[in-house]
Amino acid sequence: MTESTNDIILKDFFDKNRREIADNGFSQRVMRHIPHRRSNKLAQLWSWGGVSLALLLFFALDGWREMLSILCETFVQTAQIGIIQQDWQALFVAVVVLLILGYRRICSLA
């Protein structure tokens, strides 16, 4: 890729007029205000605790059975409305898109 004349002129200008700015302890002050690792670990502990509690409740309250019931009910209602009128290709595309989005969401949580 070729650089335009303006890019070359700007690059030369900034190279010639580069100045170092004195730090005067600024970096040290910033580093002192960054949260410590202990608070990050505490936040992670709370997050893992919440996820564990959610999974425990999901399995304890038969979440799988409820999900399967909802999916079956949705399928039955769709069939009752008129399966002959369904566009199978659009339905297939919608299912594939939902599966991909769900997979990407699960991967983003890791």
C-alpha cells in the first residue's frame, strides 16, 4: 500500500518535532490507584459462586425437564398451526443461526 503525500508530510513533521514529556511521578501515582489483585480475586470468587448457585438450582429444580417441556410445547403448537404452510428452509436456517449464536455466547463466557 502506498502512502499519500499528506501521510509522508505528517510523518516527517511528527518525527522532527517529537519531544519527551517529563513523567514527574505520574506513572507511579497511576499504578497506586489501580485495584489490587485481591479485589479481582474476590470478584471472581463471587462470580463463580453465583454461577455455581445458578447451576445447582437449575439441576435441583429440574431445569432440563422444564426446558424440554417448553421446546416440546413450542414444536407441538407450531405443528398445530399448520405444518404444511411452514417454509422448511427458513426454519432450518433459523435453527442453525440460533445454534451458532448460542455456541458463540457460551464460548464468550469461557
